[in-house]
Amino acid sequence: KGSEDLGGGLKAGFQLEQGFKSDDGTATAGFDRRAQLSLSGNFGTVVLGNTYTPYYDLRDATDNTAGLNIGSARDTFKTARADYTDKLPNVIAYVSPKFSGFSGAVAVSLGENKAANSDATNHVSLHLKYANGPLLVGYGYQSEEIKNAKSTDYNLFAASYDFGVAKLVGSYQDVEHAAGKDQDYQFGVSAPVGGATVF
């Protein structure tokens, strides 16, 4: 990743990330994590490319295992029902600056798979949050429309509070999909121990 000061308070940036398997070193296909360009200034930040959604950013900040892929509430939910998409291609996103602790972000992913008899895949994602000192409270929404299928809509209410000796996190998510509605809750505690963090 890198950035360039354009003057006048403007800064351009790029970030390219590719995953690999830790057991054998096999690389994943292309830049499957982030592949984005950004322009930031006093107005906030505009992001273009393949990147994580605002919904994911809020869920990750309040996850019971800090977004790890092992033991998180998201992995538990995925065993019963497909969970939200965490990163999307062809994204146009805006992240606002903070105003007295309040901020927000919105992203639209434009599908490229439109056909004569079907609409393109489209996703919309956003979050609104208040983060000031040890407290974070936020709401997230994501709608995933896969061609002509009924959209799947996610709503997230999440919070965290850092006491210093321990940090509490929790969230409630409801999902409306073609087969009905699902709900999940998660709660976690983490504490610094030496140079590590225990969940």
C-alpha cells in the first residue's frame, strides 16, 4: 500500500492484498482481499475497487474474537445460514470524517453480470456509529440482491466498551431472506495479558 500527498489537504492512496494458505503457502487467485484506490481530504474518503463493506467494518470492530476466522459468532451463524458478504468488487464507497464522535460509511457494489433475462447483482452496505473514548455504538445495514432473486437484508446493532482491564463487545443481527428471517446474538470479553490479548 502507499499514499501520495496531493496538496491542499488531499491525499491519494492505494492498497493491494492477496491471501495465501498458511499450511502450504499456496496463493489465492488475484488480489482477493483489498484492491482499491482512495482519495481523502477534509470531506472524508472516497474508495474505489475491491474492498471490505461498511457492514463488515462495524461487525469486525465488535466481534467476540476480534474478527478472527476461528470461533467467531459469524462462523457459527454460517453453519446454519449463509452470512453477509464481507468484501465486494466494483465498489464505490464513501467514509465520512468524525463529527463529535459520530461517523458513517456507505458503499455500492455494481454488478457486471447483467443478462437479457436477468438483472445484475447489486449490493448496498452502510454503517452509522458513535465512537468516543472507550464507547462504540453502531448500526449497520446491508442488502444483497443476487440477479432476479429476492434480496437478503441484514441489520446489525453493535456496541463495545473498553474498561482498560477488559473490553466488552456484543451485537444483535437479524437477516431477512427468501426463506424467512433469522437472528443471532453474540457477546465477548477480551483482556490484555502481558503483550497478548485473551478472548
